[in-house]
Amino acid sequence: MALNGDEEDFKWEPPTEAEMKVIQARRERQDKISKLMGDYLLKGYKMLGEACEVCGTILLQDKQQKNYCVSCQELDSDIDKDNPALNAQAALSQVRERQLAAQSPAPSQAPELNDSPSSSQENMSVPQPRPEHCEGAAAGGRTPLPPPAVPPPSTPASTAALAPARPSVTPQSSAQRLVLQEAEEAVLTKLRWATNQLQSSASLEASIQLCSLINSCANSLRSLKELTQ
Amino acid sequence: MPPLGHLHMEHVLQAVGVLEAVILRSFGPEGGQVLFTRDTGQVLLSRSGTRILTALHLEHPFARMVVECVWKHSSATGDGSKTFILLLASLLRLIHAAASKGSNVSHSYSSTKAAEAATARHLADKLLAFGLKELDELIATGVVPYGGCISWEDFTVEAQTSSLTNNLCVQKLLRSFFHTRCGYTHCDFSSHLTCELLSHWNFKNQLPSFSLQLVSDYFPALHTPVSGFPVRSSRLIEGQVIHRDFATPPLKTDHQPVKAVVLTGSLQPTLLSTGDVLELGYRGRMKEERSILHFSSWMESSLQGVIAKLQTLGVCVLLSAVKQSAAVLALATQAEMCLVECVSEDELSLFSQLSGTTPIWDCSMIESEHVATLAFCRPIQLGAHRYKKHTSITIKPCSLIICAPGEGQIEQYACALQDAIRMLLRTWEPMLAAATTTSKSTLQSHKGASLHTDSLTEQTPYRSIAIQPIQKPGCVLSAGGLFELLLHYALLQHGHSCSVSPDLNIDASVSQLLANALLSVPQKIYSHSPKFPNDSHPFSLGDKLSKVSELDLGLESVSCKYQLLLAVLQCVASLLKVDAVLPTHTALHTQSRRLARTSWEDTEDEGEG
């Protein structure tokens, strides 16, 4: 595009209103990120020379040598609200779109419906925040997301764990059981990790946070067990 | 970090934006203080931007670069570190906006982002050139007429009793400085104390910058921190305080004058060091009764000779930079000489400066020129410690005792005082940093009765190299963003006049950019004051000026502000010149890091490095 700039008389036009809104939103988000990072720096976190691979924000490191990305883990991402895997509304709208598009080839409607969310699920597993890259104190306070309300019967949305693609032709109860099992596994993994950390932890604050993480893991396990019953 | 290119501007902006967010809450007359705590329970209280920024853990290269620039600027001018970061952030944002707008018309770049980076760099260089060439003229014509000049002779005049119009005096300048640094409660008292200190160290027939430089250089030796007392107990005392107690019993008779010698080496020569083997006895003969006792008694007798020589010179006081051996202590007590050990280098150099003597290393070569004459020398009890106090005959020094309830507050007050003196120095000597280092070397080459006008002639050849400033020394202005507002309008006018002629079109855009960046400072000062409306309102200059003078935030120095602007422009240019960042895994940054960090973080540095 810029190579042609020599020949063409490219005039700079002021951004349209929609673009202005986007620019404004981005600027506000950047300000929020800066403020959060400033607060963390004053709490004793270290500003690293690396940037997060997902969003490009500068990484912070806490006293336990854990890297932490402010925008990935605290702020809601710009694009998360459009992500069907994390948002029920987006999933609904995507299903409706596919329905409209697939209405002409009528017989293959049902399997198509079932296949497409699973394929979208596979695609969507990539931009999820990866726990092994960005772990930190905030993760301690958060319980893993409970399985969202399943709007259409054939769309099993994933939880905060890595989501393997599963065929979704099975009826609701077994799909739900599968999802709950995955959730339980994820919570147990976190519980195990937290226990290991607690054993080797030397700092008071870290121990308190780990204990609260264990507490919330236990609570989530309890609620998951209630769901299966 | 990936080699730069499109990520460059964003990373720089983000790093500087984070630093801005850190200091923003402490900015302005209503800004808060930051309380740092350590795991050991030690507490540091500060509102100084430099202190806050150097206490952060930063490994990001751009952030560290910026903090180092701030630290260097602050050690030269003593003030303005938070304003530095604010100006830097707004300037970078505006350059980024201008570069992304203008990159469409650039040629021969492989991507728009590279073009953007090149445009930004170009803009920054133009800004710096503009700042170095035309800015001081603009300040002289557009800003200085709205301010006034403080004369050095009036600095002991009280603000209330001043008959000068506009109440311009050094005390007012200092009061506004202490107000922003230490809070409102003690700003009057602190400014009064500083003026007293400076009046004692003021020498006739000298430029004010001479005594200010002296006090600034020797400030660590000139003040004594005492904790556990209220701030109002701080006072000046006569004489120089050596922060060590006597190692031998002090002088019994207070006969004047007292003669003293400064020793940098041990009186007892160390003939043996660890690992040496001493062979006693004759060569080839039967060993007689030679033992180590004979050797040590021979050493003692040589020591006695040295002490006897000192006695003939009439010396009663020995100031030693190192710890002396027990034999020396015993002999000195016997000879009724008092000895102070382990005196710090600063204090010894101040002593040499005041008394006009040089310290000796080899005690067998003591001459009368090494002997200083003191008016008195006695112990003094300050707080929980006992120190030694003395004064010389020719010059009457005075020391400052700073009292505060806690250690953190003492440090805060001591730093504020030192920065205040640096700020005053910059006000009366508005030179660029290159010229000021020469004045230090001329101080050290003094000997004898050092404080006479020879120093002036030595300094003047150096001054001709530096850029001659147009504004007069001692120029001040009302504080509270007035400087930025006035300069903003002056730059806009300059831009309009430049845009008329096509050659100077470049200058017009540059001055426009700088003018817009300057507005961020008064915006942030008044953002939480309901009296002052947002800058988006079409207020005229007169209205804004009247609002600023209403708030009466005191005075600030024009040359410090000019220095600040130049430092910001240089920092921007050097930040945007970076092409690539290479990560290394060895500690390359030891020296500058230790300089930049306070002693607060020293132990942690050794662990990380």
C-alpha cells in the first residue's frame, strides 16, 4: 500500500465517527492498563523487558517470580465479547447466523449445526489466555468459570481449561457430564498445584493467597458435585 | 523483546504511560505522599518524583532509560522530576499522533510502521534543535516579562516585612518548594532555616553561585540528622560537626588556638601484612635472645618519635581517616592529644577546604603547612550520639541539625533541603550542565586562604564555551502552571508568524506540537480544582492568568523550567533514536544502577545482579 504512495496523491482524511469511537475506546483501555500497572509497580511488582505474546502489553513479575499480564488477566479483552466460546450471547448469534446460511441445504442442517460449533470451538481454543504463560495473584482469587447455561442443546461451550474438541451429537445430560468432568479435573489440577506451591512458599502473603485459592477450588468442587447429583 | 520496528512507539508510550500513572497521584500542590515499606519494617516517606521512581523495580529498558534521565536531571536542578515525566508522556503521544498522520506521504519505506518510526524520530530531532536554538529567546520575550528577579542580597528579608512589590524574595521561592516537597506544615520554618544557613555561608565579593555550590557539594558533611525530636527543634550550630566521637579522652584544657592535623594513613607503619614471614636473628650466627617483643618495641620507639614531632609542632588534635592501632591510641593519650578515627571523606575534604591545609599520608613528613588552627574543639551530644565539633579561626562555619520524629522523615527533609539548594544554584547560575562541572574543579584546586576572587578569573574562560543564556540570573515566576501557559501562547504566536513564510513551515508544526504538549502540565495541576475550568473552554489568556494568580502557589524558577524542557526534549530524541533492543543475560548495568538506586534497594541489587 505504501509503495504506491509515491504515485498516488493520497490525501489524509480525518477519521470517521465510528473510527473515532474505536480510537477513544482504545485510548481509554490503554489508560486503564497504565493505571493498573502503575498500581502494581507501587505494590512491589517488577516491570519486565518482555511483552505478552497475546496482547503486547508489558509483563509484570511478582515477588514469587510469576509473570503477570494486566490486560489479559484483569481487563476484559476487546474481543472476548465476540468470542462464542466464552460468551453465551455470541454463541447464540453465531448459531443463528449459521442457521440462516444453512437453511437452503436443509437435510444436512442438524449435523452441520453440531459440527460447526465444535470446529469453531477448536479455532477458538487458541486465543484463550494460556495459564502456563500468564499466572499470577489474580488467578488465586478467581474460581474457574462454571459451565455456562447451555442455550442450544448442541453447543457445549468450554470452561477455562484447555478445550479439546468433542463431538457434540450426544444428548444434553452426557454432554453436561463430560463438561463437568473436565471442570473437575481442571480444578483438581489447580488444587494440586496450589498445594505444592504452599509447601514450598516462604512468603506470608503468598501463603495467604494460596490458601484462598485452595478454598475457592474446594468450593467449586463442591458446587460441581452438587450439579452432577 | 523483538527487534523494533512497529512495536517501538507503542512500547515506549506504554512504558512512559505507566511511569506517568505512578507519579500522577503525587503531582501538584494537592498531591499525596508515597509510603514505601520494607519487609524489615523500615519506612520511606516521599513525594519526590525521583525517589519514587528510583525505588521501583524496573527491568524494562525504556523505563530504566527514562528513570535515569530523570535522576540525572534531578541531581542537576533538584526539582521537576514529576513534571518531566508528564511532559515526556504528552510529547510522545503528540509525536505519535503526528507521525501516524503524516506517514502516508512518506517514500521508500517497506511498511507504514517503519515510516511512522522514522517520522517520529525526525520530529524529535527537529524539536530538540528548536529547543536548543530558539526556545530561550521565546522565553525571554514571552515569559520573563511576566515574572520578576530576586536579588541575592535580599534573601534574608522576611516575606511579611518585605517592602518589595510582588513580595519577591528567596524565602517565598523556598516556601513554595518545601510546600510541594514536605507539605504545608513546616514549609515556612524550613525555608527560614535554609535562608539562615545560606546567610552564614555567604561570602562577600563572591557570586551567590559560589556559596551555593559549596553548600550543595558539602551538604552531607554540613548536616547532622537527629531523630526523635520535633521538626521545629532543627537549628544551626556554630562550627563543623565531625560525626565521630573522640577515641581518646578529649582535651582537658580548652586553650586556644588548637592545632590539628589530618591523617589519611595509619601512624604506625605496617611493615608486616598477612602472609609475610618475619625472620628474627642474625644470618649464619647462633640465635641470640631475639624475639618478637624486641621487634614490637622497636616499632613503638619509631612511633614515639612521630608523636614527639607532632608535639613539637604543637598539635593537639588528630583527625584520622582510618582506624589507628592500640599503640597509637595509648601514646596519644599519654601525650595528651585527642584522636578522632574513621572520619568520612566528605568531612575531611570540607575541613581541608576551610582550614586551607592538606592531609598527610606519611607521618614522617609532617610539616607546619599540614597543621590547621582551630578556634575550639569539643564534644557535643546530639540526640543519642556524641560527636565532635570544631571551628577554624579564619572562617566561621555553621552546621545544620535536622530533627524529625522518624528516620524516614529525616531523610525526606534532608533530601528536600539539598534539592532546595540545588534549585537555588540553578536559579542563580542558569548554565547548561557542561559548564557547571568546571566550577567544581576550581574549588578543589584552592589552597591557603582559598576564598578570594581568584576563582572568578579561573571560571570565566570556561564560561565562554557554554551557550550564553539571555535571561538574567534570579528570574522567577508565579508557580502553578503559569510558565507553561505563557510559553504555550508564545509558541502559538511564533508558529503563526512562521507559517507566513514557506521556509519556516517546519518550525510552525514543531512549535505547535510543543505548545500543545505544554498544556498537559497545568491541566494536571488543576484537574482536581473546581475553580479552574477545563482547557477545552475558550478562555482567554488574561482569564487564565488571573485564575493562576488567585491560587497563589508561590514562586518557581524560570531557568529550572527551561532546563527541564531541554532535558525532556533530549530524552525524547534519545528514546526515539533506539533502533533495536538486545537482551543480555549478564549484569551490564551495575554502575548506573547503583547510582540510580537509593541505598534502600542496595542489598536486593546484589542478589539480582
